[in-house]
Amino acid sequence: MSGRVRPLSHSTASASASSRRHCSESIVSQNNRGRSFAALLRTRRDDENERSFASRLLAAAGWIFDVDQRRLQRNDGEDQELTTSEFNLLEAFVKRPHRVLSRNDIMDLLKGHDWSPLDRSIDNLVARLRKKVERDPDRPTLIKTVRGVGYTFTAEVERRARGKR
């Protein structure tokens, strides 16, 4: 038998096909598991980042942001009224300073559901927020547009203990 190639029987061929199918399903499964793991790591990193900001006052660019009381105040003590959506957007930015957030990221953080890529509600919300927090909303310095990507909060964020304003 040495030197002769033995033909595959039907049962060997189907076992081989079954093995290939199982192998490819296993690779796809591992690939999906890898994506899920990466998503889990991103979520965990964001959760840890949010916990580090929990129960604290945050100060940035002349503003004091109180997450617990859902309040935005100027350093001089004057309150700035924000809608729920504006507050949630500012919270997303303040907890992720210097990180570019795409429109998809912002929609996930604010609404957590599918949306249309043509949806301009995020752009409108950013414009409304800029009118309230920027010195010159036409030339923003706190919430900058990253063309073709999204937005970033440029100010340094300082954590403050309660009682210190």
C-alpha cells in the first residue's frame, strides 16, 4: 500500500466536510466572542471611568458640573438651565474629556437604540448646548467639531469634593 493513494470513502468525505463546517463555525464563534469581549472591555472601561467621576463635582472651564444633583453652575454661582438631553450630552462629554465621540457613540450613550445616519438631532443638540456653555457659540472652544468624525470636549476636567466650589 505504500505509494498508493487510497480513495476517500463516502463516510470519510462527509466526516471531513462536517469537520470543516465545525471548524469554520468554531472560528466564527471565536471571532464573535472576540468582538463581544472587546465590546465588554470598552463597556467596562467606560463604567470604570464613570465610577471614578461618581458622587463628585466636576469643574471645567469656569463651570461646576454636579452629576448627583443634575446641575450646571458657573463659578460665580449662577445656575445654567439645561434640558434633560442637554444635561445628558454634557455629562457624556465631561466624563470623557479629550476623547472624540462619534455621532454613533453619542446616540448610544444618550438613546441606546438604532437611528438613521441622516439623523441630525445630535448636531442640533450640540448647537443648543454650545449656546448655553460657550462664550462664543459661533467659535466654540469647549465642544469642538472633529470634521467627519464627531465631537470632543476640550477642557480639562477637575474632580472636586463636596463643599469645595
